[in-house]
Amino acid sequence: MEIYLLRHGVTEWNDLYKIQGATDIPLNADGVEMARQTGEYMKENGITFDAVYSSPLDRAYQSAKMVSGSGNIIKDERLREMTFGKQEGLSLQELKANDDIPFKCFKNAPSQYDVLVAAYDPEGESFEELINRATSFIKEVIEGKEASQETEGQKRRILISGHGALDQAILFYIRKRENIDEFWKGGLLPNCGIDVIEYDAASGEYTFAEEMAYYYSKELFDKSPKLLK
């Protein structure tokens, strides 16, 4: 099986360096163009998908629709972005100015973030919770449902359209990591970036065919924010 793991295109809140999380922010003009150009690349290279799964949040669903060219996209709640609760809508500058906000540990000490967010806001999601639901999706859908539909000589190609932290949680499972403080190891997919991953159902092993690829113009890539929002 071939899995295309996609991060959504940019939004207005990405450009403003605001935390989005579960807040449903659509793609902005650059995000639409990123997804459109990526979809054109897929079409020109004959890359089609047997199944397309997406976060229910609009920015990921829009990206999935344009990249895949498919009208049959399956939304799965387990693919939504990490929920940040009261931290959502705050800018990076505001977050850095307040030592009481858990986000200060988000990139540097995920295990400490989990401790702090539990006390700070019951609506905020921990890395452990995020990893658990991402793992549930991969085991049930990819290793279960999709793998069972493969036949010898007919490899399936699947698109998963998600978010920065959500995609990283999927990769955490695929890379067989256990230490949450290694969550960000390996880097973050750029907006509308893709990891291409091979899954061998017989062995249960994953291998990477491409990492952090993007199929749109360098001009758009250089304009896009490089930090998780």
C-alpha cells in the first residue's frame, strides 16, 4: 500500500501565527493555490487514489478535495487537529508573553506540555490523547480496512489529509516511537507538504518513499509560515 500523508495548505491564521487547533479556519488564497498546484501535479503524473480520508476541518477537507480531484472523501474525527482549548486564537507573540500558558513547552518538552495542559484547561488535548486517536485511525483504517482490500499485484494508494500535529502523531506511530519527547523528531511537514509511505501488510512494516515533499511553486513555499500554528 502507498500512503500519501498530506498537511493542509495555509490559512489566514497560519499567516498571522495564530494557534488554530480545532477552530475551523478555511484556506486562504495561497492555501488554495498550493492545493491546486499539488492537485495538478497529481493529475499530470497520473497519481490517483483508491481512497481519500480527511480531517473534518475545512482547511484539510478543501486540501484533500483539490489534491485528490475526488468527490468521495471520507471525513474521520480522529484526523482533526489537536485541540488547544483556551490557547486557540492566540498569536505566537501572545503565547510567548505569558509564562502560565502550556504552549511554551509544546515544541521543546511535549511530556511537560501534557502535565501543564491538564491543569490549565480541561478542554485542551494532550500529546498522549492525540497519539492514541491517530494510532486508532491507522490500525483500524489503514492496517485493517484498506489492507484487507489489497490483492496480490494490486497495491492500493491512499491519501490522508490532516494537520501539522495530527500528521506528526501518525508518524510517531509509524516510526514506532514511544518517548513523547521525541514527538517532533524528524521535522514538521510544510503546509501542503506530503510524506509518501509504503506499508507492507504481510510484514507490518512501513518505509518512506518521500519525506517532506511539496509539489507547488517555490515562491509559495518561501511565503508560507515554517512554524506549526
